Amino acid sequence: MSESSVPTSRTRVVREPERGVYDRDAVYRILDEGFICHVGFNLDGQPFVIPTSYGRSGDNLYIHGSAASRMLRNLDKGIPVCVTVTLLDGLVLARSIFNHSMNYRSVVVLGTANVVQDPGEKLEALHRISEHILPGRWAESRQPNERELKATFALRVPITEFSAKVRQGPPIDDEEDYDFRTWAGVIPLETTARPPVADERGNPEIPVPSYARSYSRRKV
């Protein structure tokens, strides 16, 4: 059974509240389809928003980065973070410029990130991030060595304070504009993979794996 979260004063959708979604399963479906998260934090009075890859394991979000990253070094000091993921599903063309919009699904997670110290959890976090981006690739690739593990950080952000905002459907115009003679509707958008391009230095006898040949971000 899906769990609905009670929004906090920080996560409750105020503008167009009917678009607010607080169902954990719905939020996870958005997170699991996205590629990139943006991590916002404040350091010495300067706001930063950094894009990076991520993966989810249960109720934890894992963020990937370099051990040399200023963001990751400072986030482990307990700086509050705001992690966002947005999926763009379409351009909504209304009759008036004011009512143009976009169909989208977005998630905001608030919390505190901590560097994963346990070697086993760190390796599992990197595995989750890899499988989030390209399921099946981890098992066929060389595993990270000690030097690579030391150069890589993984941060854990518990998914406890969160909300989603979703807009789907046709344009919504002012009633008097429906007679205005201009086309209105939706231009659907989606992330679509093109045919894989083999590395020129690769062995031509190795077939293209199915996960690359039929890659899709759509989750069943």
C-alpha cells in the first residue's frame, strides 16, 4: 500500500496547491525516471545549486561526486540541502501568452546529507547510482578499484521531508480567449535513446547489449 506523507510548512505546495503530490510511491516513480538531480545549499552566505547524478535505495537518495568536490566536502558537515528532480513531459500552448505552460513532474527533497563511510554501503551506493542510470551495466563492467573508490564520494540523503508537483493535461485559457483564432494544444516531449554508437577501439565481435540497444527511461 502506498504511503502518503503529511507535508510540512516547507514542502506544502502553496501556488496551485491542486498540483501537489505527497504520495511516496508517486514521488519515487518520478525520482526513478530522472537522470540528474540539482543539489542546493548555502555556504558562507553564498547559495550554490550543483547538478549531479543520483540513485535511490529504499527511502534513501544517494548522490555521486568526486572526493575533491567542495559541495560534497561541505555537505557532510551537516549543511541543510534541497534536492530537486524535474521531468519535462510537454509544452502547453495556450491561446494567450499568459496561459502558456508546461506539463511536468517534479520532486523536492529537504534534508541533511552525510558521506557514506562504510565501504560496503559505499560500494552499494555506487552500484545503485550506476543501475539507476543504466540497469545491467554494473555487472558487465570492471568494478572500481581502491584508488577509484578513494576518489569517489557518495552521500546519503534520507527521503523524509518531500513533496512533488505535477502538471498534466491541455491548456487552460480564460473563457473569453477560446474563440481567439490561434492553434492551442500540447507538444509532448520525452527522452528517447538513439541507436548505440560503438567505440572505434572496441572489439567488433562483442554484440551490443540489450540494455543499450533498447534503452528507455520510461519505468514500467
